[in-house]
Amino acid sequence: MIIDQTSNFQPLLKACLEQLNLIEKITIAAKDGFVPDLLRVALRQDRWPFAIDPAYLADPNSDADKLSRAQNIFSIILPPHMQNKKFLDFGCGEGHVVKVVSENGATAVGYDIVDQSWSKLTGSFLLTTDWSEITNRGPYDVVLIYDVLDHIADRDWVEELKKVVSVLAPNGVIFVRCHPWCSRHGTHLYHQINKAFVHIIFSEEELTEMNLKGLPTRKIIHPLDTYEALFKNAGLKMNAEPWVTREPVENFFEQPMTRERVVGNWKSSPQPPLASGEVFPIFQMEQQFIDYVLVRA
């Protein structure tokens, strides 16, 4: 009698290979003294949710993608009629929004603390690191501050905002998009690793160990209250209720492995249920972008 053991051998081989694969994932190469943990293993698995849908990730090296993004900012955030308006983009980055706005009839100026290869863009607009140039060309009817305030981490952000108020026309309007630290992609790590809330769950030291470094970002755990106080201290008021873009927080982040890391960031909250870790900060983590229309107080 011949016994066919192939059917028994295949499942055993598969199980052994799966175990070897798990061991390989756990034994992550790292510096001396590094102790691998399940969070790092989970981070490299598909079950960890994306920070941004990969279909919507712009190519950071594509000028076409950057101009398309700038056109979307103009269409969604700014008023449609910019003819004969004086426009300032505070924290203009590479200047693509300034270019788009100038092509729509405005006298457009962009300011940033870093010159970002502006020679690549051509048109009838100014991009500068010289604040005196901004002052001389003011005042401005429309000012844009797009995803900038949260990343003023090494300067007094009230004073920075007061600089903007100083060049605002009497009836001028400031359009602000805030991108709070507690959002799923708050430090812009998605081009390095497109996984949600990585900056909340891992410490800066742990991120450095994994060769991950996001943009400097103020650690804001109560965005709406924090921004309202900032605007008031800078001499501004909201001209309309803020528009909050929300995205649901996946159940993945409420499991024990990640929950403890998340709630630990709210220990300084003035709300006792959050400070104690009793309540998971879904309300805060759902807030991805907050758009404001501001005028002088």
C-alpha cells in the first residue's frame, strides 16, 4: 500500500514559510540596542491605513502636478474674481499659487523665508524672501496663508500673523487653511511613508531611528480652540464659521497596541476625559483641514 504524503507536506511547508516570513519582519535591521516591536512590524503591513489615498498623492518632482494643485487651491479657497486685486501668498513655497493668481488678473506677490528655486517660474509676479519688499508693495486686498501657520514652530506665530495684519488693506480679507498636527498626515510624512497618524503613534526619536522626518509642526491637540485664540491675539476675527474637512478615524487605531500611544498625546488636555485617556480623541483626529476667512477685529 502506497501512502501519498504530498497533501500533508504542502500545508506544513506553507506554515514554515509563513513563520520564517514573520521572523524576518520582526528582526528588523537597526542600530545597536534597537529593540524591534510589533508596532514597527504592523507599520510595514497593509492593514495599517494610508495617510492619503495613493491616487491623490501629487508627484513632488512634477511641475505639472504642482500647478494643478495650485489651480485647485485658487478654485477652492480663494474668491473667483481677482482682477485688479493686490494679492499676497504668505509662505508661498515654490510660488505656483502666485503664478496662477497673477494669470487671473491680480497683482500677485509671494513671500517665504526660503528661496525655493523661483527662477523656474516665469510671469508678471514677485517671489521674495525680503519682507521690506512685501511692505513696500502693500497693502493687500487678499492674503492667502495655506498650510503655513502650523509649521511656524520656531518663531512666535502671533507676531508672524501680526506682520500679515500690518500689510492688510482696511477692507482686506485673509484666507487661511490650517493643517493640524493631530490630523492623519499632520507632519507631511506621506511622501516618505504613506501611513496615517505615524507622527502621533511614534515619538520623534523612534521616527528618527526609522529614518523618517516630517515638517516641524506645532503640537496642536485642540485645533478649533487653539486657532480661534491665535486669531484673536493677532487682532483678527472670523468673517464666517470655519469649514472643517473631516475624515473618519479607522478602528485600527483604537486597538490596544496603538490606543495607548495615541491617548498619551492628550495628557495635557484641559478636558479631564481626554487627559485621563478615558476618551479616545476621535473628534480631534478627524479634523484634517480647517479653512478660515478672517478680517480685522
